[in-house]
Amino acid sequence: MSAALALVSPRQIPAIRPSPTHPSHHRAFVRDLAELFLQQMFFWGCDSQNRLLTGSGAERIARTSLESEGSSRYRWYWKNGIVELHSFCAGWFPAEEPSVGVVFIRGRERFYSCSAGEPLEPGRYPAERFVPCSTENLLELLNPLLEWVLEYEKRIQLRAPAGYRTRCHALYEKQPRSRSWLTPEAAQEWLGQLISGEVLPTRARHLLRRRAV
């Protein structure tokens, strides 16, 4: 296993601390992250077709006879847990309690906190796996998954041809139901600022307005 995928203690994971701390700011950043994941999941679909998911170290889990819809699952072992991608959802699932994981359900365009253990079965989300938490806590729980996204994008930059992600982004913006979001470079910079907590990033919608000018 590479150093980038080495398991570490959850205590070593820095927390996201957006400020100011009013709940409305937390909700705003969670909405921005949902937009990021809608775009990112499209990117992962492109990567799957180009065999970049398995090329970046993913374990591919083929659909079973009971899974008639959606893609295969793609799994990475990351920070005492599992990152798993599917066309329906994407999440980080810690191996053991009391750690709490997080999953983004594409059809609902929403993040949920979930209990430790095996990744949720795509398309089936039992209520007992969901864990109530505040929006502020949800931002902190997202941190391992967001760090993985940044690490993954670095790998894609090394493995894919020049301009590949830019072409993915252009294709995403042409999709009938897609909503224009940040370019890949701007999205990574914005996400890095949010994770570090050192500087409160500008809301993504403000950056989009600047881009449109």
C-alpha cells in the first residue's frame, strides 16, 4: 500500500472549522460541497470509462445479480475506513465505532452522517445507519472524504493526459440537468482552503459570479 493510502488515527485528521460560526454559514458550505460532489461524481463516471479509477488503486466490486442498476463499486482503504464510489452514492465509512462516517446520496443531492461499518449498499439506505448530527459536525465528519478527493485529483493529474479534467468539466456543463460550478483547478483550491481551516474560502457562488463577468 502506498504512503498516500496508509491508515492513520482519526485523531490525526484536522477538523474543518469554518468561521464565522453561525449555523447559516455551515449550511451554506454544505450546499457548496453538494454542488462539488454532483460535479465530482460526473468526473468519476468519466474516469471509470477511461479506467482511471482502477488505475488509481481502486478495488472494483462488480454488480451482483441483485444490483440491476448503477455502476460497479470502487473502493479505497483510507484513514481507518473505506472510501467507496458508486453512481448512486459516495462516502467514507470508518471501520469501527465510535467513529462516524458520511455519505453523499446523488439522487437526493445531500450528505448524511452514518454509523461505522461496511459501506451502505447503493440504492438501499436503512434509517438505522443514519446518525443525527448538526451541520457543523457534518462538516467535520466530511473531512476524511474531502481529503481523499484532493488526493485522488492529484493522482488524476499525474495519470491522465494534459487537459483531461478540463474536458470532463466542459462535458459536464453540457449535460441537460447539470448546474455550472467551479473549474477543476478553482474547485481544488477552494476545497483545500475549506479543509485547512486557515482561511475561510469565498462562497463558491461568489466565485462563479466572478467567472461569469
